[in-house]
Amino acid sequence: MIYYSTNGKAPLATLQKAVVKGLAEDKGLYMPQSINPLPQSFFGSIQDLSFQEIAYQVADCFFGEDVEAEALRKIVYDTLSFDVPAVRVTDNIFSLELFHGPTLAFKDVGARFMARLLQYFIRDLKDSKDLKEVNVLVATSGDTGSAVANGFLGVEGIHVYVLYPKGKVSPIQECQFTTLGQNVTAVEVDGVFDDCQALVKSAFMDRELNERMQLTSANSINVARFLPQSFYYFYAYAQLKKLGLADNVVACVPSGNFGNICSALFGKRMGLPIKRFIAANNANDVFFHYLLTGIYTPRASVQTIANAMDVGDPSNFARIYDLYNSSHEAICADISGASYTDDQISGTMRECLKQTGYLLDPHGACGYRALQEGLREGEVGFFLETAHPAKFKQVVDDICGTDIEIPARLQAFMKGKKKSVPMGKDFGEFKSYLMSR
């Protein structure tokens, strides 16, 4: 498979280059030249397949031309060592629980897959003596940092730098990547997520830095991070089909950097029979305003209780825009939007718990509410519960009057000592730090 840049000014790339480089030379995001459809026979029997079996067939469409079949199968099966159940919340609304992986967040899928695929390519490049140590730069608004750090922890030949906004991730999220050590360095940036993302993108574009270090990204700008996220949309459909509820399926995605919903749209192009999508925003609703007006106007992000969605300039908008040939009308035909304040999110969490007994995290609350308000007659919806509520324990407990038990996996992180490098948001300071490593 050949990959091109959304900016259209960079050389075409192989999958290997797209994964190892992360960002194209012209600052664009890599896109596959074609999206291979899955056969109808696959969807006819999808309800009888396991998560791993479904994911392997989807992965083969994306990566099968570039990765040996057995190696790809091993990557998929190792990545998906946990379930992603669709749990009924109301008669027609299901929660796709994406928090059963090692760091209890949806990004375990993409991060674990990318770590294994990058290791596969690094081994190949090392054999040809064409590669030094790979340095993975990742900006996080919460869960990406922990998923990537733990996905790459201890992997030979790779060093991970996690950039996160000071004071703007939950304490438990912070523990998950600042206590690891080994080949993981946490960089605490005095700014917001967009500042962290800007530092990462600037690093990729700096010629001197790239001559000194081999850099790549583990954010959803990397094709190996966002494409595997399509796996669980197929699996959600399979679970609903098994219940006889797959005729009019709506998927609602709490959205920040838009890699998650972008992977779902790729799935639809592959034939996934999801009727339509809802992108649920918090107060950082740049995409929602684009849907309403046709004008995309990035702005500084604001802090909310759904912190992983605090993104004012979502990177993957470029991919969505490219996928739909820059057509606002075509995008709106597949995607609608919703935007909620902190008060609305809080109210939804309390009301859902009271009425159904289901405890939402702030991000899932946006998805649940958007389905409550947006489902039409005869439709069944699932929303993505993107992280375990315990990762936001203080916020959730304060809102819902609960005392969430912290899972053992999270407790283990909290016992470690925080280690981080303080950093301003000036690129010169960040560059000097990396150059001195």
C-alpha cells in the first residue's frame, strides 16, 4: 500500500516509512491511496467471529500487502488480549467499553498495535543497518500518554517522550506515564494540549533535529495508531448483530483529536454497515461549528472535566476533509455533531446513574447524551466509553456521590514516584533538550 500526504506536496511513502516517520515532509498526514473493501461474506458471518478474528481480517486489508501474514496475525492477537464488550445501558443505547486493556483506556488498542508494528519495521531496518534508535514523541491530553508509554515500555531500540500539559490531566492518568522510567521520559509542558502537539509537530519539521535523531509520533497522526482503532467498530457491529439489532446502527464518538471517529469512517468505506455517526464534543467544539457553518476555525483549547477531549485544533480533521474530497455536504451526510458544557456533562452522569445504574466517565457521558438526544425511531446506538471512570475518580465521585474502587492495575501505577522534565512551550527549549540527550 502506498501512502500520500494530505497536503499533497510530499513524496509518496511505503507503510514502513509512514509508520517510522509519522508525519510527511510537508507537515501533512499520511493517507492510504486506496481503501480495500471487505467482502459481503465477512459481514454475513461477522457475529460468529471473535474480536481477534475480526480485527485480523480488517488489519489484513490495511496492512496485509506490507506485513507477512503470520507476523500481522501475531501483532493483532498480541494487541487484543482483552475484550471490548457492548453493554446495554437502555433499550436502544449500548456502551462499548474500551477500558478493559492494560491502561484502562481505548488507546490501548492503537498504542499496543503501533508498538508491535513499529518494532517489526525497526527489526527489518536494523538488519539493513539503516536505522539508529527510534525516538517516539507523543502529546497527550490524558490517556494517549499512558497507553503509548506502557505499550512501548521496555521495547529495545525505542525511547518514548510523553509531552503533557501541566495540571491538566487527572492525577491517576499522570501516574501512568510519569512513574515508569526505563525508556519512557515524561515532559511536563507549561501550557495546554495544543502546545504539546505543536512542539511534537515542530520537532518533526526541524531538519537539524531529524539529522541527529530518528523521530516518529505515536499520536493519532500516525497511521499505525489510528487505523487499528477501526477494529472495535466492526466488533461492536458484530455484537449488535448477534442480538438482532444491526439494521439501523448509529455510532457516537466522544471526540478530541478526531483519530477515533476517523478510523470509524475508514471502516464505513470498507463496508461496515453503520448508518451514521455522531461526533460528541465538550466545550472544545471546533468540529461541531464546522458542521454547522462549513468553516473550520481552530482556536485555543479550554479546560473541561472531559480533559482528553480538550483539543482546539484536531489534527485528524485534515484526514476527514481529505477522505470526503473537501465536501462539507458529504461530511454532514455521514456525521452530525453535539457539544456539551461541564454542567450538562455532570447532569448526564448523575441522571444516567440514577436511571440505569450505569456509571459514566465524563467523556462517555458526552456520547451517551448525544445518543439520547439524537437517536431516531428504529435506530440503535452505541457510544464509546473511552476510559474507566476510576481514571477520573475525584471528578466522578464529586459529581455522582460515589466512591469508585480503583482497579488494581491503576493502584500499581500510583505507588511509583513521579519523574518528569519541566518544559516551557517554546520549541527552542524543547529542541535543545532533545539535542542534548
